[in-house]
Amino acid sequence: AQKVTQAQTEISVVEKEDVTLDCVYETRDTTYYLFWYKQPPSGELVFLIRRNSFDEQNEISGRYSWNFQKSTSSFNFTITASQVVDSAVYFCALSERGSGYSTLTFGKGTMLLVSP
Amino acid sequence: DAGITQSPRHKVTETGTPVTLRCHQTENHRYMYWYRQDPGHGLRLIHYSYGVKDTDKGEVSDGYSVSRSKTEDFLLTLESATSSQTSVYFCAISEGSGYNEQFFGPGTRLTVL
């Protein structure tokens, strides 16, 4: 079973729409860390956010917000009023205590296409 | 931006030839990682290093070896390249272990004919 599941392979929206990218994770650890990364068409990977398992507060950064719910093992990412520049592949990732926190396990990514 | 460079950025080689990819960092971070990215698979860890001469295998380590003789350099070697190793390879660094955010290099596109 995948440890990090991003069920949405591809999402298409029109500019100014809100969009939510889903991330569901699986772990037996009580202490773990979750991440989101962005990969624009240029190919580089950009770190967006890190969240530890003890902090369930939602986070907002400009048009970006993250909703962490331990009860459903989800760490969803919402972009408000999407823009063309948001077009990218977005990856969710997990770091677990069971692996000594030494590595990240990535989901397969969600490609977001924002049309003008 | 984290100071991470990868060389070469693009390489085309033939099956059976050895290939070495280099990752160089200027951040003095302890941890370094090699990933490969393939369509439909996301990013998969090949090997990682937690210090000079300290390395460990990742999810897809078969056919790859690594070496780290200096803090700033992490080498990935394909002893005998195969077509299945055609991929984009990313190096990453982190200050601490996996609970720290990782910062990625620009990637190397490798094609094995």
C-alpha cells in the first residue's frame, strides 16, 4: 500500500477558481512530518511547507492554505483564486519516526493546470 | 536558494557504459539524497548519505552506488547503465534528517540508449 496517496493525477481549473489538492498518508507512528513541494514546468522542486504530527492547526500563506486532519490522515492543500503561475506538479511527502526520520516518501504528484 | 548544483545537467549514454552524476552543495548540510523521477512514479529515493562516508540504500538502489568523500560532494554511479535507468535524477540536501525540509538541485536528465 502506498504510504502517501495523491489520488488526483491531474486537475484543470480556470484562473480565479479555488482548487484543493488531496493528500492521504499512512503511518503507524505517532510522530511524523508532512511536506508539500511544487514542481513548475521549469522542473525544479520547491519546498512549500512542513507540518509535524502534533500541530493540527491549519496554515495559511497568502493564497495557499493547508488543512491537516489526523482523524482522516489527510493533509490537503488549497489554492485560493488560482493563477496561471500556479500550474505545476504538486507533491505531498511523509517522514516517519519508524524510518528514523531519515527519508521522505513522496506521493506520485498531482498536476495542476490553470487556464487563463 | 540553497546552493546545490548537479553535473552534468544532461547526458546521453549507451547501455553498458558507466555513468557518474555529481551533486555539489555549498550549504555544509549533513544529509544528501539522490532521487529519480519517472512519469507515474513521482520521486523515489535511490541512496542517501548522513555524513562523510556514511550512506544507506533507498527504495530503488539496485544498479546504483554512491560515494561521499567530502561533505560537499555526493556522487551517484551507474556501474553499467541500462535503458530502465533513463530518468531525471535529483539531488537534495537537508540540514538534519528527513524531518527537515529537503532542498533540491536542478536535476540531471539521463538518457540511456
